[in-house]
Amino acid sequence: MKWVKLGRVIEPKGQYDWLISHAMLPVADYIEGDIYRIYFSGRDKNNISRIGYLVVDINKPQDILELSKDPVVDVGSLGCYDDNGVSPTCLVSVDDKKYLYIMGWNKGSRVRAAEVSGLAISYDSGLSFSRYSNVPVLERTTDEPYTILVISSIIIENGVWRMWYDSADYWIDETLPKYNIKYAESTDGINWIRKKIVAVDYLYENETRVSRACVVKKDNLYQMWYCYAIGTGGYNMGYGVSEDGYSFQRKDKDVGITLSDSGWDSEMICYPHVFNHKGHTYMLYCGNGYGRTGFGIAKLMED
């Protein structure tokens, strides 16, 4: 596997009030022809995230056709799970609706932040969204009591919503959680059944974070791209495969994309979003500082 980097799509540099810094967690949504709308979160002057979008022709992804002046999902009401910021994690088109799963940022405990998943729905082809609820769709439980529960990827098969999500096992200290990728199912995308299934487990010594799964099914094989971190260090990219979608064999050495020698993605690459378009496979990914330098795009070389 070999990815060819096509360059940075956007560098956040104060284009709008919601985009003073960072361009995080890109999620692509097909519009028509070769046109895609890409949702992502920027941060304002107070470091609070909001979700906006840009529009590109996939053949010329560095030429931005449109950049939303205002966010399409703003922060939640004071005291809610997302009152300190929101970021996109996954999008599913259902009939004439678009389900955008969002990560809410909250500082309501001793740890640096709580990150849990909610849902916003669009009824106008993705131009605007309204929250399904002011509470998360993935709540803490006795088995998963920690405040990192982030929906990353969903595939609907035979009426079953198959979901892969980040889930914390514990916090090492107030700044560093330890989490990997787990699996759940639903019949409606809202109520989830969790059976303690670990889809991607830890592999390396002192590995602390395995995050942001993106699953694509091809020829009856489930492929997953994700990012992982050792200790307090930054993310690098990983890759795994599965025949059933429940448990993935890690093949990180085969991921085919790594840090650049210099520039905006030379220190970190993370938060992959992989999608297919007209027989080709693309990856959106964030660069240094968890997207502080923006996000870029790569294309998979065909065998």
C-alpha cells in the first residue's frame, strides 16, 4: 500500500472568527460530479471548536470553492456536554437526511476535557444542522465510565448500523487518557448496543491512544485506518484488517503513509478519513499539532 500526498487543503489562519486556528477531524460528503463538501472544526480566539465546511473539486483539492462564513454546528447550551466546543467525527446519509455525529468538548471534571458523542441532523443536504438532542447518543455506563466515548466510523449492513468508536480504559493522569477502538451496533443510529468488543487493541509498549477509526469494506474485507500515539507523544497513522469487522489485525507497517521530512505534516499525521470516488481511494488527514497546521489529502496508488 502506498499513499501519494496531494498537499494541504487548508491552512487555518484566521479566515473567520470560528477559524482562527486548527482545522481538525475532516469528514467528506459527496455532493455531485467531482465536488465534495468537507466538514471540519476550527478554533476561535478562545480555543473553542466549532464545525464549518469547505467545498472542493476532488481533482483540484487545494482550490477551495467555498468556505462557510459561519459554523453549521455551534457550541451547545451552557452546562451541556458540548458547551466548550464541538467537532465532527462521522457522517451518514439516510434517505433525505444526513446524520452528523459530533464530539462535544466539556471541562466539567478534574481531567483536561470530556469528549463524548452527540448527533446533529441535516434536512437540507448538509447546509445546516440541528441537534437531535442536548444529551449524548453515547453515554457513560458502568462498563465504560470514562468521558472519552467518540463515534468514529459507521457502516450500515443489512439494516444494522455497525459502529467503531474511541473508548477510554482509564486516565493515566489528569492530562493523559488511555483509550482504544471498540465496536457497537444499532438499528437506528441512535440507540447503541455495546458488548465490550475491542476492535483494535494496544500493540506497542507504552501505547496510550488508538483513535479515529475509518472503516472501508472492499471485497469482503474490512479495512481500517486510525492513528495511534506512544506515551505523551503525537499521533502517527495505523492500519488494520478484519474478515468480520469485530476484531482487527494490526498491520501498521503496511499503512503506506508517514511523516513528511519537513513542513506542515512533518511532526504528526492523524485523524484519517478515507473514502472512494470513481474507483480511486482518498484520505483526508490532519497535520502537526492535531490539525494546528491544517489538513491535507492523499491518494492511494493502485496496484
